[in-house]
Amino acid sequence: MSVEYSNGNKNGNTNGSTNGVKYVKLFDNRRFITNYLVNQLEENLSNSKLEQFKINKVIENAIHWCLVNGFVLVPKSRKQEDLMVVTYLPFTLFPTPFEKTHFQQVIDLQPHVNELFNKISTNEDFMNKSFENLTMIDQFLGNLWSLYKRAKVEGYSQKINLSILRTDYMLHQRDDHISMKQVEINTIAAGFGYVSTKATMLHKEILKWTGNYDALNRIPHNEPVVKMAQGFAKAWRLYNVPSSIVLFIVLDIEINIADQRHLEYEIKKQEPLIEVHRCTLMELNKYGRLDKDKTLYFFDKEVSIVYFRAGYDPSHFESQTEWDTLYRIEISKAIKCPNIGTFLAGMKKIQESISIDENLEYFCNSNKDLLKSVFAEFFLLNTQENIQKVLENPENYVLKPQREGGGNNFYNKDIVYL
């Protein structure tokens, strides 16, 4: 496990609830230019029942907007037979304020991040050094690493790579200085491309409903689902088999269906000739095949791109069959998004490894300082000194295992207990 350092300003934020409405208040109004929206909300809620009624109507309108516009997910509590049950995704009433320079900084940095992780994904020696102790105690990581090495011996038949990365940042405050810190790289099943597109639209609507028209031009253009679909269309054309299909590898019970489906619809919108199919690893094993020339088929249709929205967690591999299917995908001619090397490059241990100066310099000497400036501090719990400083102030840290998909991290007293 890796520990991520998060030095929060304990006096800078307060969370609260007024009339059932949760809010977050940031006091540094000099830097966060739209904080007045939150302040105005709090003031309105305390002024009169009429204002409370208006705010409740805004919330009701926002929920209806989410349901009508597909800003939804399937609740985990639903029964398997309830295919049509959905609820709205959690959302903030107003957008989170941050400096425009920070936003532009991470946009400009992303091509360097892409290049860095592409280099890591093909460097077996570096990953082997990073994983050498973990593969012995983490069976899932060990299986992925073994499969990666087997595929390299077998030989890759596809030279085209398609990667969709989501880089997560948080605002970091130390004294009066606020900066952006990169807390995670997601290299597989990077979700919420459509959802974040819709979140921007939702916030614009709420700003209009509440009369905050002057804040509209501060909302940055944000359409990641369009960019993602452009990547699929480009890769499909490079594969150069017009009858080939795009295959989404999904879970049998999927909660994030709207986000996935709207990416599918955007792909078809941009390139109507593309067929998109969905299946589980078990279904691909049953209805697919790998020819001697390494062409992958699903229901006798040649597969040009395999996009993984599953396969990132041990629970997705209930038997050896899923692992065997993943191996056939990996050595096939189909373009993988991602291939196993790229998936492994996104592991938390890799993020800890590249936070070490000499490792980062090995991959990117010219822009090392640029990348290093946004890295959150990572370290291992492999010394008594590291363990002790976490135990003394657990609220300053996040404990991260080598897992993707959300809900795997440990915080506060849970770190101490563990």
C-alpha cells in the first residue's frame, strides 16, 4: 500500500447543513472568486422561509434535470431483475471554484503525463523493479504481471495503442499558497467522461436559475466525452477494417451505465459506420474466438478495439476462464484500451516509484521539474518512521491499495485500525 500526503488547512473549510441542504464553505474569498455563491446560498437559507422554498425548488429542478438528461447511475442496492431502476448522481449545487491558471496548468501538463505513462507501460525492467515484492503478496497483481510477461514472450500483434487517461487533481493549501496536486492516474476504465460533461451543463443551468449570470463565463469548456469518442474513431480508422466492431468489456451488473452508453452514442454520432457491442469476459469466451493470425472475433465479427470497463478488480475474475480470455485479448490484433502494460503503469506503486527523483529523471529529464511540481507526496509503509508519522496524524494521509474502481482507500481512524 502507498500513502498519499494531503496537508489540508483545518481552519480553511467548514461543512454544514441548512434546511437539509449540505454545503461547503471556503473562507479564502481572495482566491476563490465564486465563493460568494456559497455565501449567498447560506444567507438566503437563513433569511426567510420564502428563500428556503426557492432553494428547495432549485434542488428539485436540478434533480429533475439529472433524471431527464441521463445524469444517473444504477443504485448498488437494486435487484438484478430491476433493470430500469436508476437514481441521480450526487452533485454539488454550485461548481467548485479554482484559479484559471491552475486549470490551464494541468491541461498544458497532460501531454507530458501521457508520454510519461506510455514510456512506463513498455518498460518491463522498471515495472519489474517496482512490483518485485508486491507480486508475491498480491495475487491479483501477480496474475496481471505474469500475463503481461507471457504476452511479451508470445509477441504483440497490434502496434496501435489507444489510451484514455483520467488524471485526478486536488487543490493543495500550505499557508497562503494554493497549488494543484496530482493524486491519481487512472489508466483503465477511466469513467465519468460523459458525466463530467453533463455536470458542467447542470451547473450552468443552476447558475441561471439562481440569477448568477455573471458567473457563467467562468465555467470552462468541458466535453471530455467528445474527445474520448474522437480517440475511438481515429483508432478504428487506423485499424482499417470497415466491417470491424468496437467491443466494450463490461460487468454483468453495471451501475455506471449512463456514462458508458453515452460514450457509445457519441462514438456512433462521430462515425456512424462503427458498431459498438458490449459483453462480459465470460460472454467473450463463449461467443468469441481468436484465429491463428491473432484476429479476434465476437459473433463472427472482427474486433478492432477492446475497451475495458471491467477487469480492474479481483472480483471480476471468478475463474481461470476470465484470465484466459484476457490473455487472448492481449495477444490479439485488436487495439486494447488499455493493454495490460498501460493498466499496470497506473498502479499506485508506480506513482510512488516515479515520485523518486532518479526514477522520474530516467523517463523525462527535460520536464522532470514540471511534473514533479504537481505530484502529491507518496511513500510506502515500509519503515517504522513512516508508520509512526501516519499514526500520529492519520487525518493528513490517505492509505491506498493497488486497486482501481473506487471505494478501496482508507482514511482517518481506519488507517490506525488497519
